[in-house]
Amino acid sequence: MRKKRFNPIKDKTSEIMEFLMASPDMPQDENLRFKIELSIEEAVDNVVRYAYEGGIGWLEVGTSLNEESLILTIELRDAGTPFNPLEKDDPDVTLPAHDREIGGLGIYLCKQMMDSISYRYEDGNNVLTMTKRIDS
Amino acid sequence: MIVTISKQEDKTLVELNGRIDSTNADKFQQEMEPLMQGEKPDIDVDCSGLTYISSQGLRVFLLLQKSVMARKGKLVMRNMNPRVKEVFDITGFSNIITII
């Protein structure tokens, strides 16, 4: 896995995104890149905003590509407050505007755009793993 | 992200160019602030230059739509590229905002 640890992460979302999107594991196809970029942004933004009090802490991100199955894996690891973003109920996307709440759409978009998304708490770290098959 | 707002008779025309993401959504919201005021707004948003939007950007459009509805106005978004449109579709925003 090609990895990099960012510390601190406050206001570093763009830098973290640039590192990930420049990875040789990423596909060239613009439609796929859009979906992957959006999913990564939502996941990274969640950590940057909420994982650490005052935004002081690290985030390690990595990519890998299985050359045979063409499955791209993206992993995010942080040592912030234990939080499983997948436990939250999906927002009701059928509600009219006045019943819609602001927010809660980020992880929902990840779930829709990626093939799989999973969470584990390991060695005191939050680990979020997303995969996408990239043969388009 | 470049936001251009102009007036054409009673209509407010908005032209969006670039990306709306988590790093500039707050600034985008500030730039859209003038559209959150006034009676019976008639807002037309040209999205042909909008290349990317994340949930933080959607949040601003939900605020705008709620504000427009509360003032009995009209909000139309047009010329959305298919990738951006898919984000509006998946999140159900295509049902709460008129997209043509």
C-alpha cells in the first residue's frame, strides 16, 4: 500500500486529496475518478472536522490496486475519537426540502459511489476501508 | 470556484464555474448570501461550468432552496454536467430542486 501520514490535518483536506488522487493506483477514467475523489473527500473531511478535538492529530491515507482483480482499495487511519460512520442511519433522500436536514449526506455518497466501505477499530485507531473495481 | 451574480429584469442569474468542495463551501455560502434575501426571488443558476460538488456544496443549495421556498420564490438549475447531476440524483436533491 502506498501510504502517507499527515500531521497536523487541520485545513489539509486539499493536500491529502492531492496526494491520493495523484497515486498511480488511481484510474484515468474521468467518471471513475469523479466518484472516487468525491468518496475520498467526504471520508477525509469527516476525519479532519470531527476526529480530533481542535483538529490536532494525524491521518494516514493509503491506496493499493490489485492488478488481477482491478480492485482499488483506499484506507484511512486516524487515532481520533472512536467513531464508526457506518452505524449512522442513511438519510431519507425522498423527503421534501423542508423536512431535509443539513448534513448527513457525506458517508451516504461514499456508500453509493464505492463498491464497498467498511470500518474497524484496531490498535486504538479508526480504520475506514473503501474499495472500487476500476475496469470501466 | 467563481460565482457570478447578475440581474436581468426580475430574474437573478447565477453562473457557477469550478468546484464546490469542503474547502470552499463556506466561502461559496457567503457568496450566495445575497440570494437569501428579498421577496419572491426568481433565481436561475447556470451550472455548465460546475465541474464538481461534494456534500458540503449540496448543503448550500438545500439552504438556498429552503430560503427560496419560504419566500415563495423560484429556483432553477440548468446545464448540469452528468457527473454533477448524478450527485444531485443520488442524494434526492433532483426532487427538491428544479433541474432542467
